[in-house]
Amino acid sequence: MQDPSFPFKTLLFGFAFSPTLKANISETTRMAHFFGAKLILLHVGEENPEKTTTINNLLTAIEYQDLDIEIHWKEGKPVETILRTCEDLNVDLLILGAVQHENMYQFYVGSIARQLTRKVGCSVLLLIKPSVERIPCKNVVVNGLDAPETPVAITDAFYVADALGAQQLTIVEEIKQKEVHVTVEDDKSLRKATMIKEALKKREDSRIQLILNTLPEDLRSNIKVKTQGIFGERGYSIGHYAEVVRADLLVMNAPRTIRLIDRIFPHDIEYILSDLPTDLLIIRK
């Protein structure tokens, strides 16, 4: 039985009749099983016998048959309809298929998945490579930003990593390069910059340890926990790190607000949304 404090008890997958539907259904039903959650399947569009038969046949073939699954058919504009349904049904986690690499037009205008990510009131999981056969989640990376939302993101990352049987969770502390305040010009300035970086890394490690100390011991017992300090542009750095270490899942805080200027001059999570390194879980409370 799932831990009653598990953050995602109701999942919603907004599906379309695309070539990846079978893989997406396989992935979302597996997650419902591992999370011990109710799964809502929502199609924005008219219901007809052909569509009903297709989705029912896919559900007949899934690995876990004891799931609590509801199928909803609603007409309207996709973004508005999914947003409203998530709110009406108290959804904890919205799951969406996503394009891994956005072109320039998609970045400025926003695909349906990106629009929902920016507007929905719950957490969001973007799947870029769904699979019919399970690919185990071994390596989870989560941001360790010095922000009020970070303890929740780290806690939820541990719950998910534990549920999916991940072997390692890395907390990435992104530190802005400008915090070093030293221009390296010679050996003396290089040593000074190195000492400042070490002090900043110790500061961040100490802050993260305080968060880890609040977690239930059973969440940490089966997972190797690592911290990694990175100096660079926030969002871009952690996305690049997740790609280099071949993370199976990247967990990030949701942005507080996203304005037009943020899309023209992207930062933080907008870097990742435009070029997803792996499946992305965005935590929003």
C-alpha cells in the first residue's frame, strides 16, 4: 500500500490518438501502479466507437489490471479543457507527451504541453521517450536551488525515486558564477577563486543537508544520495548535467511566473523546456 504522504494520488494523462499512444498508456499505467494512484485518461475531442474501441483495447493489454482508471471525453480547446479538468478533479500530477527539441516557432508560441506546463496548478511530468516495455529508472537528478520551493521538490523527488526503484539521486546545487566575484588573471587570483568556490560549495552542501535531515529515513535507505555543485547559468547548467550523466528523470521547481520577456530571454526552467534532456518532473504546490 502506498505511503499516505505520497504526493501524487491522482494522475491525469491528456492523450491524443497519435503513434505514441500505446507507449504513453503503458508508461502512465505503470506509474499509476508504482505510485498507488488513481489514473484519469482525458481526451479532448469527440467520442466515437472507433476511438473507444482503440483505448479499451490498449487498456486490456496493459501490464497491471487492478488499477483505478477513469476515461473522460470532453470537447473544447485543449489547453483550457485540460486546465479546467485538473482543477475540477483535484489532480496532483498531469502527465503529457512532449517534444524533446523545440524549434524557434514552438519556443515562442508554445506547444500544448509547454502552455500547460506554464499554466496548470499541479505538478507536471513531461515524457519524451515513452516505452511499451519498461525501462527502469536508475538515476534521478533534482535541483537544489536556494529557493522556498526546493525542500518540497527534493522531498517529492525522493518519493518518486523510491517508488520507481531508482538507485541514485543527485541533488544539483547551481551556483551563479558571479558569486565568485573574482576575475582570474594569474595564479594568485586563481587560488582565490578556487577558495571562494570551495566555501560556496560547503555552504550549499550544508543547506541541502538540513533538508535531507527532515526526510523519513526509509525514503533514503535504498537510494545512493549525491550532491553536485555546478557554477553556471541556472537551468541551462542542470539540464546539461542531466544529459551528460544520462539521468532517467530530472526534477525541478515550477517557475513562479513566466512572462513574455522570459521567453525572449530564457532562464532557469525555460532553458530545459526548449531542449529537454530527459523526462522532466516539474513540482508545483
